[in-house]
Amino acid sequence: MITFREIDRKNFFDVIKLSVSEEQNTFVATNLFSIAQAKAYPECICLAIYHDDILVGFTMYCIDIDDNEYWIYRLMIDAKFQSKGYGKAAMEKLIDLIKKDKKHQVIYLSFEPENDVAKHLYEKLGFEADGRVIEGEIVYRLKY
């Protein structure tokens, strides 16, 4: 079962040690960078992703101050836990969490055009291209 936990002094060092596979390094910022970014962008919410009591990944999302809509900025599953369904389960749980805010009806995310695994996952979850490319990344949206 996938759960989210706040990042605190108990799991901080474990969260920043998580990493994706070598070939995925260009697709996602490090968790340390993301946590630092959230300090400068306090609207960002960082969460550790657990399967039962095992730390498997990290996510960061927020209501973007530019368009006042939800954006999923990061989702990563540690290399040793990939291909076990944790990424999809974490995305489904995060989408359900965001959908609780009834004032919004869309979730955005973006990804590198070469990241076929992410594209496939997002499309499977109902995200569609919205026609924009921001800083070289393809923007997808999920209306709900």
C-alpha cells in the first residue's frame, strides 16, 4: 500500500539518497534540489512515498502562482524500486489527494520529450498534451 509522509528529520537523509537510474538522471531533478526549491517556493509540497514502511520515492506538487492551478512538479521512484507499479500507484494517490480540492478541475505536469516511460504512464492515467512546451518540456493536463 502506497502512503505519503512529510519529510522531516527522521527521513530527510534517506529521501535525499534516493536516485533514479543513470539513464533517467537528465529527466528529474535530485530530491535535494527539489527540497531546496520548496524552501524558496513555499507553495510547493514535498512528500516521501512509502510502500508499507519502505521509502520508495519522492513527489512535489503545488498550486502554481502563475496560473493558480495544480502542478505535479516531481515524481520519482528510486531505481531499485522501479517497474513494481509504485510510480503509477503514487500518481493515482496524488491525483486523488489533489482532487479533494473542489475549487480546481485540472492538474498539470511536464516532462522531457525523450521520457517515453513518463509519457506512457501519464497518458495511461488520463493526462493529455495541452499543446504547450515550457523550458523544453511537454505540458500535459488532466481535467477532472
